Amino acid sequence: MAVPLRRTWSLWATAAAVLVVAALSACGDADAADPVAAPTTAPTEATPTGAALPAVKGKLRGYGTVRQLSEAADLVVRGEVEATGFRVDEVLRAANGSFVGVGARITLASLDRGVADMAHMSTLTAGQVVVLYLAADPAAPTFRTLSGDFGVFDVTGAGDDAVAVSRSQAMAVSGLVAEDPTASGRGFRTTLGQLRAVAAQVK
């Protein structure tokens, strides 16, 4: 049975319209699922959850010369480590209002345990004779060695000719007033007299 031409044309037009709607609908779904096509918004700060953030692991400042240590220190002293502190036998330099005399006992505080370099630090034990480059704690009557082992020299002997050796090889200066790149990482050896002379030069 023949179908009238007008009805055939109507069926074709309806079918085409359905296909167009279906295609547009499919494109809309694809755009919604595509993260690239999704509209972007400006980033916002995360809402605090109340959980504690991990502690920041700081690094110590390095010093290249004894002069740098002397300039940065609030107090440079020679003496002996005791079980309850440090006995000052000589003051090589006092700055920034540090009033410490010969015979005084001062309290030494350890570095913050959060500092990454703490794992490589030595400890001061009773009986050791040392020259210390110290920073004063503004909140308490205590002192800390500058950058841990950088501020510690072990002393052997007496007088200006006494040998002064950096406590650490890796954390040590490389010269008195000028750095020596060839000595970096090998420790530093000098005399007590030279430490005194450099400290006296610093205003």
C-alpha cells in the first residue's frame, strides 16, 4: 500500500528532530562529565580541621669564619663544662648587654629538638674545657651555642699556644677572618691566642 508523500516527509522531519535532540542531550552529558569542560572557579583556602600541622624542621645557619662567629655571639667564653652548667674562666667578648664575669656559672640550654641538624650534634659533658660562642636566650637567663657545634671549640693546653679545635668537622668554620674553601668539611684547628685576637677585633 503506497504512503502519501506528505506523510513520508512528516515522518522524516520528526525522525530528524528526534536525532538532533538526542545528539544535543548526549553532548551536554559529555561536557558535564569532562573535567576540562567544566567551569573553573578560583581556589579557596582549606577549612581548618583542628588537626595539628607537622612541626617545621628548621636548618641551622652555617658560619664560615671565626670572625663571623665572634660578630654574631652575645658572649664568647673559655671555661669548663660542669655537671650543672658552665664555669667561666675567661671572657673573650661580651656584647648586647651580656654581663658575665670570670668565675660566673651560666646555664647552657640545648638546641630546639625540632631542628633537623640536631641529630648530628655532640653534647657537652662535665670536665670538658672549651671556648663557646653563645647566643643569649631573651626569655630566660640561659645561653645556647651558636648553631650547635659551630660554636664549640675544644681546648687543650694553656696560654695563647693552647690548641683550639672545632668540635665538629662538618659543622665548622674554615678560617679565622677569611674562608678557605679547601678546608670546608675538614674541621678547623687554631690556637686560643688567635681566637682571643679575633674576638678583640670585633667591635
